[in-house]
Amino acid sequence: MTKRDDDFERFFLHNYDAVLHVLTLVTGDAERATDATQEAFIRAYARWSRIRGYDSPGAWVRRVAINVSHDSFRKDRRRRRREEATTPRAEVVQTDRFVSDSAAEDLLKALPERQREVATLFYVDDRSVAEIAAILGVNQGTVKAHLSGARDRLRQLIERDRADT
């Protein structure tokens, strides 16, 4: 094994589980998260000589994994639309992207996609606003706005649940 491979293996072992966990919460789909995470690490390995010099190679991998999951979701949505266009209405079956019943995941899945990404990276992955901005490729003000919106929506959901009990 070369030094390059040793460096990447350490990076992979140190980051894989955390990236997969975040992606699972962001996508709500363990299979899609696994595929996106693996693809991101494959791309990182192919570019490792450059990426290992980044301030945060883990942020690069998270961003790529999130982008890969978005691409996958869009492809699936286009495929479903094509299928629905050729399938009689009575045969169309809707599926839920979210597979977990945990309370935290239920709350996160109630958020719009970008708020869910930001909230997951901030609260679950313990990333700073600056790191989230780098991961998602947006400015810090955008992250703060989405985080604020997520907090407001989560507060509403929690208050509604309390009122119902």
C-alpha cells in the first residue's frame, strides 16, 4: 500500500460513518445515502492528491455526497414521472422516501429540503455555519436564514405535538 493509499484509508475510516449518518438524515433513505456516500468517497479517492490539501476534505466529501443524492433523487423523480405518464391512474403507487420512525428523523423530514440539510449538518453533524456554507456551496447568510427557518418550523412542530398530547 502506498502512502497515498494509507492517508486516504485513514481519512475514509475516520469520516465514513459520520458522512453516512448525515446523508441518511438528509435524504431520509438509507440506501440512497449509502450510494451517495460511497460515490463521494470514490470521487475523493480519485482526486485525493488534490483534496487532501484542502482545509476540510470531509466538507468536500459531504458536499459531493449531498449533490450526488440530489442528482439521484432528480433522476428517480423524472423516471417516476415518465412511468406515471404511461401508467393508468389507478395503478400509480406513491412511496414514502423516509423509512425511519424516530422522532428526530420525523421532525427533520417535515422540513423543506435545504432546511433539513442545514439543520442536520448543524445539529447532528455539529458543523459550524462556515463549514455548512462550504459543504453546500452557499454563503453563510444563506445558511443562517435556512437554519433560522428550520428552527422556527421545528418549534412550531414541537409546540403542535405538545398541544395534541
